[in-house]
Amino acid sequence: MFKIKLLDLKREYLFLRKEINTQIKDSIRTQDWVLGRKVEEFEERAAKYLGVKYTVGVNSGTDALLISLRSLALKIKRKEFFEEKDEIITPAFTFLATAEAIVRAGASPHFVDIDLSTFTIDPDQIEKAITKNTVGILPVHLYGFSCVMERILNLAQKYNLFVVEDCAQALGAEFKNKKVGSFADLGAFSFFPSKNLGAWGDAGLIATNSKHLAKICKALRNHGQFKKYDAEFLGYNSRLDSLQAAILLAKFKYLNKFNSLRKRVARIYDTELSKIEEVEFVRIKNQRPVYHLYPIRLATKRSRDRLLEFLNSQGIQARIYYPKPIYKMKAYESFKKSILNNTEEAVSKSLCLPVHPFLKEEEVFYVVGKIKEFFFKK
């Protein structure tokens, strides 16, 4: 049993109990369960927060990606799905849902390397990977850090490509004072319980400034229907239910506060870990991250593995995100990839520390103290 967890939803509920219970009781009173007023209210609040014109609530972050890509296939290709020859450039160092959505939308992922300083996709590698078959770019704002969106958008404009942002881990993060999810054709968000804003199950959201794409996404989430009982194209049962929207509404007003508390924890880590030569951490430039996770990188895989084992033995729930790059998974090993040295290094040498908003200061210093003990008392 870990004394210090990566995530503590029990502490979160105890803090939010009154607001959550009020929202749930209101949902029970109205009996408005599917695509009801709570969903509309949540969509409106999310759009205002992100600075976009339209948002579409769906039932998971994975579906947010898939439906975003399907909407672009319908708009750009005039087809329900992409073709296998259509390539979408994306990193291999992320959760596998990113690549899964590309394949389920009919296209092929083209995996490129990351920038080790931020663990996000390297724009230089994007440009090298562009071919006549490239149709889009799917950057991932990993761990709550923003990709270099300015350069990615310039490449998209130069080569006439679409961009879909994977914002699953980065609600509230900013690049040059603009929130992620508001830069590209569409942004996809996840509200899985572990996220900075988490539902009590699966939930997701699509953000866009395109009225046309928003309309298509709304149809795709509801069996392809623009009009009831009349499917225009193949869609999904991917509606955000009102109970999840109610829980998200209860939590939403605390999102900025919780993200600030994550930053407070990260600042302590930054200060204390800078004293340890063997530990590398993300140094911020031109962005405001939200620290969904706090990654560190060590000099060798052996050192990483030994530190992880030691921290776990001391009651600290550190964890590896991610232990295998997507292109080495059987389902994706046939797809194109560039040279991915940084990805391999991140997989073998990085781990993540607890950074949730309900960590007490003494718990953060306990983590830091144990890391120092590992390195200085060998």
C-alpha cells in the first residue's frame, strides 16, 4: 500500500463532496440523462474556458480523437474514412489511443521522434517525415506540457495539412498565452478519472472554431444523425451522459486552483531536484504547463529501474509512463516510423513522480528526501 499516491481521488471527493452531491441530486431530480442540460452547460463552460467557439461532449478522449479525425475525412476527403495510404504524423511516446484513433479513422500513423527536453513531438522531425501521402499532424501535449504549436501550425500551413491536438493530459495548459486545444482544426480532451479534470468514468470533449466540423462531430457522436432516425453516415454511440457532465461541472470551478497546486508541487521538485546532477527534469519555455504528471529522466535504464524500485519500497507510487513505444506494440509494428532515438531514451530512462493537487508539502519533501537518499547515500 502506497503512502503517497500518484493520484488521490478520495481526498478530492472529500474536498468536493458538497458540490458533487448537489450536482448529482439535481440530475436525479431532472431525470435528464443523455445530451441534456448538464451536457450543454458543460460544453458552454468549456468553450468559454478554452477560448473556442464550439465544443462537443463525447464519451471518452479516445472517441474525441476518432470523431475529430472522422470529421476531417468527411470535410477534406469527402469520404467517411481516410485511406490506408493517408499518413498522419504523430509521436510514438504517448498513450496508445492516439495511434488507435488514427487507424480506426482509416489512416496510417507515421511515428516521429520527440524532443527530450519536453517529451513532446519534435517539429524538426515532423518536417523530415512529410511525404506526398501526409494529410495531417497529431501532436500530443504530453504530461501537461504544450507542444511547440507555432512551428507545427507553420508546417501545416506550408504543406497544406490539418492539425488535431491531443490534449488528453493538458486541460488548461498554455503555449504563448493561448490554451492548448484552441490552436488547431480540432482539439481532443479526455476526462478519465485520473486527468486534471476527471469524471467518474469515461468522458471526453472536442474543441473547434469551425461550425461545420462541430456539426459533423455532433452527428458522429450520435450514430451519424443530423436528424433523428436518419443516419447521414456511419457514426457512434459516443454521447456524453448528463451525470458525468454534472460531476465535471462540480469540479470545473476548481480546475485553475488544482492546476496551481500541481504547479506548487512541481516548483518544489524543480528546486530540489536541480541539486541532483543525475536527474533531468523539464525546464519550461514559452508555456504554462499543468503538470498532469511530473516526469524525470535519469542517466541509465538501470539507475531508473533501481530508483523506481526504491521509491515504491518507501511507499511512494512513482510509475513509468510509458514502458513501451507504440511502434513496438504488435498492433502497430507495421506502420512507418522515423529514427526514434529520443523515444527509446525516454522509454528506458524516465519515470513520473506524484504531483496531484492534494499532496501535502511534507509529502512532497518526503519524496524529494527519498530521491536524495537514493543518490547521496549509496
